Amino acid sequence: MQSIENLVTQIQGLSSNASDITALKDYLKAAEDLLRSESTRLLSFLDQLDPSKHSLGYLYFLEPCMYCSITKERANTLVPIIARFITSCSAEQIRYVPEKFINVCKRYKDQVLLLEAPIRGVGPMLTAIRKIQSSTEHLTTLHPEFLQLCLLAKWYKAGLSVLEDDIYEINLPRDFFLYCYYGGMIFIGQKRFRKALELLHNVVTAPMSSINAIAVEAYKKYILVSLIHHGQFSSTLPKYTSSAAQRNLKNFSQPYMELVNTYNTGKIAELETYVQTNREKFESDNNLGLVKQVVSSMYKRNIQRLTQTYLTLSLQDIANTVQLNSSKEAEMHVLQMIQDGEIFATINQKDGMVRFLEDPEQYKTCEMIEHIDSSIQRIMSLSKKLTAMDELISCDPLYLGKAGRERQRFDFDDFDSVPQKFNI
């Protein structure tokens, strides 16, 4: 009869090479019922195992511990043990049972949240992603968990370590939706609105058979970020957007569509009144902060419009035109916009006059040439990837079977030939 002690001995003896580890995996799989039944005792045996040498066995012992009732006291015990395992475990060994490793990592995230310490989970979760990934192009189930921890810890910079990777391999659609949604929120937190729009756009336009809550929430933020970044929003979605999204997203986002209409009037007082009237709705969606940025962005848009009409204008005239309280407030807005590269202007402090200038970029500096070259190289690499994917799909039996069935529905013999001459 098997015992926990015998399992520990087997783990210690069968963790040195690939053939031994394969045999150990089979041995441990047969003992899963025993491990579950003894889950309350397993932690005491972990001290006899080295997480770096006995990673597979350690994982089999650790996972059942996750399914006991977790209190804050128990979480305080487990969190450092799991963090140490994730940091030191062998990637080769844990890839024998990736689903178990993912379960442990997800439970680890739940426990750091129970302890109200999301920042403790950021580093280990990033390590877990790198160990479970087949390459940096692979989106794992742990990506959204990691980004959620970054958001809750307000450690946005850490999230960039995975958001800057080019993703081409996706296992589950839900992982992709959450990855783009959380990624969009991280870029919003950094005020990198262009990148945020890209990721939110991916959620909204991704294939879906029915509408989902992630897409709806992403669409609401997509509307707000579009207003902040572009000063406008187009409700027309690309043709490749699913019919479910085309039909339903606007219906679930009516207060936001009305916000767009109010914004388009250019009247700050009306916009502020609308926001105040619908404050509870925006607050319940956790979007009130973004909505306030939309209101603030209207001042910027109105100032930008002035640059298209005037060469010089006093700060007081700017304040009056865009409905700011004072020339000092207008000066602060103009200075911030100059700093952000949103307008090109100089302010004469003596007479309070603003002179609007043309964009000074001549696109011939070394930095700009390097940037353009880098973009060209990236596009060429993407083109090669798309060609390879196209060839792969064109040889896929499932695709060919479906394409064959579709073709039968539209046989060329069913259609008249193209007429040679039209009668007018």
C-alpha cells in the first residue's frame, strides 16, 4: 500500500533525468487520490523536498493544499512557500503537468488578494509566466492573472514586461479578452492612450458568437479613451467585427453614447451637467475618473481648435473662448499641452500673448530615421508571420473541411455567366 513517506522517497529517487521524471509522473498520477485525502498533512513533507530538484513531486504535493479552506492565517503560511516554489522550480519539470502549475498559481493570486497584498504576487507571477511559456509569443492563462495583480497593486510599469511582447499564439479566447482589457487599463493608468485604444479595440472587434461582459466594459472604456485621445468617437466598427458586437454593444452603452453626443456640442457646461446627472452610473462602472478626464480633454480640444484659426491670442481670450475661469488657468492648460506635444506654441509672459507655431519636426533627424527603420523592420517581420500563418491554415484539415462545405453551398454552376453585353 502506498504511503506519503513512500511517495517522498520515490520523488527523491526519480527526479534526475527525463526518463525518471516520466516514470515519476505516472507514479504520482496514480497516487492523486491518496494525496487529496492526506491534503492536511502534505505541507509538513515539503521540507524533505527541494523545489528546484524535485519540482514535479513538489507540485503534486503542493496542489492539494490549495483546495483546503483558506483563511488569512493559512494564506500567510502558504504564500511564501508557493512564491519560493515558483521562483526556484524547474521549468522542464513543471511543463509535464502545466494545468497543475497554473492551478497553483491562480490559487496563489487568490491568497495574496485575501491578504490584501497584490504587490507580493507580481514578481512570482511574472516568473511563472516565463516558465510556462513556450515562447514570448505565447499567451498563457496566467497573463490576465498577472496583469490584474499589476492593476490592483498600481504597479503599471511591471505589466509592460508582458504587454510589450508580440502575441501570436492564444489557447483560450477568454484569456485574450482579459489580457487586452487589463492591458488597456494599465496603459490608461500610464496615460498612454494610443496603446490603450489598440488593446481595447482588440477586445471589441475580436470574434465572438455572443456578447460578453468583458467586451461591453471594454467598449465603454474605448469610447471614453477615444474622446480623451482623439476628441471624437466613431460608432462605426470595422467590417470584421462580429455581428454580436455590431448589434449589441451600443445598446449596453447608452449613457456613454449620449456622453459622446453631448461632448460633440463643444459646450463644457452641458457636458458637466450631463456627467453630474449620470454620476452614479459612471461611478458604478468604475469609469468616473475617465469621465472626468473626458471633461478636462474638452478644454484641450477647444484650445486646439483655436490653433487652426489664430496665429496669436491672449491668455484671457483663450480663457473666455474655452470657458476657463482665469487667464492663469488658461496658461496652465497651454503649458501642459506644449509639454505633451499636443500643440506647438510660445507664451510671452510680459503681455500674456500666446503665439501658435507649426510642428517643428522635419523627419530627418537620426532618431526619427531610426524610428522609421524600426517600424519598417517590424512590419516586414509581421508580414512574414502572416504569410506563415496563412500557409499553416491553408493546410489545416479542419479549415479545409469547413471551406469545402461552404464551397458546396455556392457552386459556380448555380450562377449565370458574366454577360458580354448589357442592354440599356
